[in-house]
Amino acid sequence: MKILQIIGSLAPRYGGPSVACPAMCRELLRRGHEVSIYTTDVDGRGHLKPQAPIAGVLTDVPVQMFPGWTFPPEYKFSPALAQALKKNVARFDVAHIYSMFIFSATAGAQACREEGVPYLLHPHGTLDPFLRQRHRARKLLYTMLVERRNFARATALLFNSEEERRLASSAWGLGFCSHDASHRRIEAVVPVGVEADWFHELSAETRQEYRRTFPGTLGKRLVTFFGRLNFKKGLDILVPAFARVAAARPDVHLVLAGPDGEGYGEKVRGWLKDAGLIDRATFTGALQGDQRVAALQESEVFMLTSYSENFGQAVAEAMACGIPVLVSDRVNLWPEVEQAGAGYVVRCEAEAAAEALARLLDDPAQSRRMGRAGKQLAREKFPWSVVGGQMECLYEEILRSSAGGSSPGSSPNKRC
């Protein structure tokens, strides 16, 4: 198959799709498909250099990076991308369009419709109720003018968790319950994959080198947040929860590992200073290579109290590392965590998070059992070799459907 991936940006600051898209392309290449990425050079208020965000990762995948700018903020407007899509999209068998309420998705869907190319629309969390309330009036208007058509004519919709699909189904104006017989679409649930690196145990020296790089962690029991420092990540819950637990446990240290491209880290530092805990927290910034894995493998607990996560890729990575996870019930991987016994699921409340964190720290044997259960879950469901096979089958189903060879319908994880 010739597969086109259309994504707003590959800049690491955007996390989520910007990380998953390159990884999936590598797996599709391994399976013998032709894959290309069309994207913009937008990186916050700046611009990426060609190939800069993917050097050494996608050396075999053609990446077309078009000039763009953030107008309005986060929209990643790029007339050059739209022109290239109109000119070239017909060369592909199927297009995979990331996100909604964004220029690249709108331009991609329009070009696909005009050229008769089937497309997969991948909301990637943008239909979560928490995020729908952000800039609500703007999104309602955009839904009426643009997204309703993009959504209605998509050959398939892709969600990364069953919980994401359930929450998205209440989105206004998109016709989830439409019974239009002239255009029935596929709805699929496929998780985000986990790189093989996360499953491999690092050497003691490599892990100790991580600690030496961040001296505040030496000799401490580490509670780690891994991800972007961002308004939706529930850090206003995590910090007070950690403060309650740390008051009686002087050997516990908080690690906040991830980029801060929006200046949100200053708010977090302020909360830690107010709690008298700034010296008991380490901000690592974005980590690379083995240090990413070491950050989790050296931790006793992974903690993510987000208000919205369509999947929770960092949760899957933490489970692959064999450590227990503490997540909110807004991290859409929570049903799998709970069912597997891989950690604790709590409400988005500091008190509930503090109680669960204390239980994990005070019962090492139970924490180890949870870590093993999470690793088993990750090995079974989240390797890219598994997820890539599911995506391959989904693309094939899209082609059969667009050719009239099958009846579209609900297509959750089990494929082929």
C-alpha cells in the first residue's frame, strides 16, 4: 500500500501524534509498505529545520515539511501544505489524518474528497469533553462549517482506546449516531505502540549515570511524571498530592521529566516553592535515548493525574518498564490498568492521589506485583509489532470498503 500520513507538526513539543506517527511509519515500512509524511515546519512560535525532529528515526521515510505559522494560535496554517496535498494526494491509496480543529486535517480531508482518496480521521483526543470545552465557541463554529463534513465523509475513524471512543460519541454536531446508508464508516480502536527500548532492562551503570546527571535523585525513592509540562496534565493535582506524601517521607523525591514549551513549568515551580518542596523535585527537561528509559526504570511509581488523555502513551511505556502506575480516571487507558492490576486509578483529586501514592510507597511487595502485571499487559498489547499489524489490517479494510468489497462497521482492536 501507498500510505500518506498528514500531521500538523513533528516538533517534539507537541508530544502525542508527533511521537507516534514516526514510530508507526517505521513499523509500516518494515512491513513493506510505502509511507510518506506531509507536515508543517511549525514549532511553537519558531520553525523546524528540515528533518530536524526525526534525524536518525525516519531516515527511510519521505517527509515533506512545508512552511507554516500559528495563526490563529495552534492552528498551524500552511497554504503550501494545502497546495501539495491537492497536487499529490491522488498518488496514495489511503490517507491517515491526525487530529481535528486544525488546518492540516481540514486541508487533507478536502483534498482526499476532491480526488476520491479514502481517508482515516484520527481525532487523537481532540473530541475529549475536557478539551471540547477549551475555546468552546470557536470549536462549535468550526464543527458546523468544517468538521461536520470532514467527519461525515471519512472512510474510517480511529480511536486509541475504547474509553476515548465512548467519550467522543457525545461530541455535538458530528453525527455519531447517523444512519446515513449512503456512507457507512468504519470505527476502529487501536492502541498507541511502545518502542522495544522500553521493554529492555538497562545496565546498572546506565541507570546510575542517569542519577548522576541529576544529583538530586541520588539515594532517593523516585516518583516520576513523564510528559509535557502542560495545563491538561493535572500537575495542579500531582504537586499537592506529592506534598502530602512527602511530608512524612523524607527520602521521596519528585521527578518531572519532559519538555516545557509553553512556560507552564514556572507555575509548577511556584506550587513546589509554596509547599516548601522545590529542593525535593527535579526538572529534567526533554530526555533522549537511554535516559528516557532510565527515568522510568529508576522510579518506584509513575504518576499521571491528567484531566484528559486519549490513551496515555507514557503510561504504556511505564508499564513496559515494569513499574506501577498511578493514573486518573481521565487517562483513557485506566480500564486496562485497573483490569490488569497494574496500579491505582483515582479521581482527579489531590487527596485521592495522595492516598494511592502512599499505598504504593508503603507496600513495596504489592508495587512489584503491580509492576509485573503492567509489564505483562504491555508485552501482550502494545509493542509496535502488534499495533502495526492492527493498523495494516485497518488500512486494508478501508481499501476494501472504498472499493465496495465489504460492509463497514465497528472494528475494535481484534483485526484480521
